[in-house]
Amino acid sequence: MMTVLKQFSLISFLLFNVLSVAHAILPIEKLDSFKGAQAYLVQTKTLPMVDIEVSIDAGDRYDPSAKSGLATMTAGLMNYGARSNKGILSEAQIADEIADLGAIIGFSVSGERATLRIRSLSRKDLRERVVQLAAVMLGSPSYDAKVLEREKQRMTTALLEAQTKPESVLERNFRKSVYGTYPLALSPTVQTVANVSVTDLHQFHKQFYRGDRMIISIVGDVSRVEAVEIVQNLLVKIPQSGPEIAKLPEFERSPVEPLSQREINIPFDTQQAHLAMGMTAVTRSNPDYFPLLVGNYILGGGGFVSRLMAEVREKKGLAYSVFSYFSPGKDAGIFQAGLQTKNDQAALALEVMSSTIGNFITMGANPEELVAAKSNLINGYPLRIDNNRKLLDNVSSIAWNNLPLDTMETWAAQVEAVTLDQVTAAFQKYLAMDRMKIVVLGAKNK
């Protein structure tokens, strides 16, 4: 009787937490489009701060093959010079202004998109100055030739250093193996970086940095009216549209037929062999996202409670850590598993990792694992939205991936609704061991 009461109390507690989280989540408001850009707002009053992200469909996948790194440099150099109404703002002037305002303004680039991140006090006078500066950087970068050469040298040094790091070499080769002919397979090289010119930067900016390729997400202590003003002021120097852009090739999941060359072995002078295994998988908007999320928590995403950790580390002692994850984007996605082990244990470690993943695809999870996985994911969700920056990450992801605006409110319920059959069906639908690409990097017979 006591056990039943304890179980009932636990279920009631978890349900209360789920309902409390759903109730506490603030709604996403869709703002009117401006210059073709979509805009979204979550109002929070906890701190007198505002966080803003501009997502631009201008990621690495648009790099010409001979100039891989162009998208990264186009965005990165926006921090180092811009043309304002009062003349050229130098790198030092931009940095000093940001420091004086107590703000953060920065650009970054991933495979799919470039992003501008802004963090400021929400006080009107300070906020407007920050937004004005960011608008100049976003819309009118100067792209000074000397700065470009300096940054190319810095990027070249980083690339040469990366060639000495096994993790970097493994990841570069794994992406190339998995993505094949899709543009996300490309990585910058010393030569492709050297090929980039100031003209290339200006042309890339003109082609891709425009309103109809932008999504603006705002989280913080601002009203809807103030948010609209932020959007309009940010895009004041941005055109609504631009030249026609060639379509990317269709993203294709790994072929149905077994691969002729599944394993790539890369000699490398290292004490530890590095292993990666995976294949192309689903996008974030795929209906099977939640079964795959829950299933992967059981397989390799749950840390010390995962199947891979139990088989590879606890039972065999082959690696300190082993993992698996799905990395879904808007238009592409991959599944990846990996570990590090002693060189003379690489073959055995690969065998155990492969058999564990293969068994999970075939047999699925058990009821106890499913309950534990859903409980951990749901109870951990509040930590993923407990401040403005994390909220902004979620809002930006929802907007970028064209997800329903109530995704944060329904997330826990969608996890809870996942069944064992759904997990098994999803893994069998999207993963197959004979289509996995394998990269092993290390020194043989060592």
C-alpha cells in the first residue's frame, strides 16, 4: 500500500511540475512583418534587459566551394567597421561604444544561418543607441581591406592549428563523409580563405543580408509597441529584397541501399583513437522529432544512464565517455555517435558501440527506460528556459524552423505522449546500421 501511495505521489508531483511549467511559460507574440522580415516577441519583466537575435538565411551552406569561409568572414567583419551617417566607424570606435553602453553586440555563423545577437538594458535611451549602432553594423559594414587581411591571417592560423587537433580533423572528415555533395560537407581551408576578397564580402552581403531573409526574435522588458520600433530601427539600412539566389541542392537522407564504403580510417599521431558514426537524419519540424528525442536520451543522450554508457563504459571499460545525438536543422539534420578510446581498443569499442546502436534500432527501449527518459527530459525542461538568453534561443529556434508558436507550452506534453512503439518505429525509419558512415582517427598498432 505504501509503495502504491509513493508512486501516486510521484506521478502527482511530476504532473504538477509539468502543468506549472506550461502555465509559467510566456507566450510568443507574432509582430507585423517589416521589409519582409518576420518578427516575434516574448515580454518578460523580471529584469530591465532586452535580448534580440536577427537570424539571416546566410549560413556556410551558401559558400562557393572555392571560397569556403566567405559567409563566416562576411558576418565576422561586421564587428570591425561600418559606415554611419557621420562617417566610418572604426573597430575601436565600435568596441568603445558597445562598452560605454554596457551592451553586447556580436555576429556568428552556423551551417544554415548567420546571427546577430544584441543584449542591452531596456531603458529607452540606452536601448535606442544600442539598436542604432547594431543597425549600422548590420546594414553598412565597411569591410576594410587591411582588416580583412588580418582576419584571413587569423583564420589561417586557426585552421593550421585545427589540423593538429584530432577532434577537429575527425569532425571535418565526418561531416564530409555524411553530407556528401550537400554544401554542409564543405569546410574552410587555407586556400579557400585566401581566395576571399573585399569584393566577395560586399557581394555576399548585398545578396543575402536583406529583410526577406531575416527573422527577428525579441525577449525582454519591452512592450509590443517598443518591439515594433526595435524591428524597424534595426532594419533601417536593410533592403527588403535583393538579387535572385540560386537554390541549394535538395538535401537527401542517406541512400536506402547499403553503402559500399562505410568506414574511413585516418592515421593520426595520438594516444587516443577517436570514433564517429552517423548518417543524415531528420529536420526539426519532422513529426518524428519527439520519439527520436526521447529514444536518443535512452540510447546515448542521457549521460551515465544511457545504453551506450552502460555497454561501452560500465561493462567493457572502453571509454570514459560515449554519446549519441540528433542534430536537426531547418533543412538538414544528422545523427551522430562517438567516443574516444585507446588505439589498441578502437576495433572493439567500435564493435560494442555499433552493436548497442543496432540492438536499440531493432529492439527499441523498455517501459522503465521510457518512463525515466520522459521524466528526466520534462523535469529538466525548466532549466532550458529559465533566463532571457535561453528563452531567446528557444524563440529563435521555433521561428527559424517554422514550428507552432505554442511549442514551448506543449513541449512537455509532446514528450509525455511518446510511446515505445513510436520510438521503435522512428529509429527503424530513419536509422540503419548498413547506411552509417564511420570515421576512425588514430594510430594503428600502437
